[in-house]
Amino acid sequence: MFIEVKRPNGKLSELQKIRIKQLKDLGFDCKIWVDYDVNYN
């Protein structure tokens, strides 16, 4: 599992979006959290 931690009002960069898609396409579970186990948007 890969976890990207962002501030509640933070934004993913275009590179982060691309990398997350690549990882998901390879079968990895990717999460974006603003706090422990709290999903981003």
C-alpha cells in the first residue's frame, strides 16, 4: 500500500496524479490521507 499524506486543503500535483495512476495500474493500493485513515476528499 502506498499512502500520500496531504493537508486538508492541499492539492495533488500533476506528477503525483500520474504516479498514483501508474501504481494503481500495477495493482498497488494507493490512498491519499489527510490524517491517519482519513481519506482526502
